[in-house]
Amino acid sequence: MRAALGVVLVGLAVAAVVTGDLGARLLLGGLGLLAAGRGAALLRAGSVPAGAAAVAGGVAAAAAAAVSAAATGWVLLLGVPLVLLAGAGIALARGGAARRAGTALLVWAVLVGGLVAATAASQGTGRAADVAAVVAALVTGLAAVPLLVAAAGLREVARRPAPPRPLGCAGCACSGGGCGA
């Protein structure tokens, strides 16, 4: 499942960069549908606030992509820096390596926000929306990398045969504190 999601994310990222205005709509609509699907899974698992927010955000994103290119541009223009900041905040709240990644994401979010704002001020919001679409495609492609790497790692673990049991082992208490044989 992880590998399939990674391939879908890479496909969305490539489509967004290659097909221009249509690509931004495909990216936003695809990400919206994926978010709505993830939200539905969270709702089934009992995580109501997060699941409801994901479903609502996903449906709203897909609807904006279906309505018009201008609506897609505005959603990406405002949403990309905000989503990057939210992701950085979530990662910063955790400890260890996630905190370091959150710091890097926070710096990147501030730089992207500044780039989008500067582009909007100097060249207009249409051009800034194009920049936001490219950034969103880049982030989507980068999000696929850990999924694909994890799927490859799981496949490698699944290929290994189970280690043989030592002679005299009945498989009864080794994990429970030792073997009496």
C-alpha cells in the first residue's frame, strides 16, 4: 500500500510540473481526494477530530480544483505556506530527529512563504500561484520518497526466511524470559 501511495504521489507531482495549469488542478484535486480518503480511514479508526478535518479539507480542495483554475491558484497560493508551517509545527512538537526535521521544514516554510509573497508583490498573484504549484509538486514528490523507501525496506524484511530454531527448542518460552531446556 505504501508503494502504491508513493507512486501516486510521484505521478501527481510529475503531472503538476509537466501539464501547466491543468497540472495544478490535478495536483490539488488528487491531494484533496487522498486527504479525504485518509480522513475517512481516521474516522473509522476512531480519531474523529483529525479525521473530520482531513475529510473536510480534502473535499474542499477537490471542490476548488474542480471549480476553476483561479480557485486552484488561490488555494495553492495560501495553502502551501500554511501547510508547510503546520507540518513544521507538528514535527517541532515531537522530539529527536523529528524535531530537527521540523526545524529544517520551518526554515524552508519561511523561505517559501517569502518567495511566494515576493513573487506576488513583484509579478502578480497569477505568477505567485504558479510558484506555489511548483513548490507543492516538489513537496508532494519529496513526500513520496520515505513511502517508497519504507516499502522497499519492508519488502526486503519479508523476503528473509524465518531463522531456524535451535535443536531442542519447542518455541515455548524463549521470548518469555528464557528456555528451560
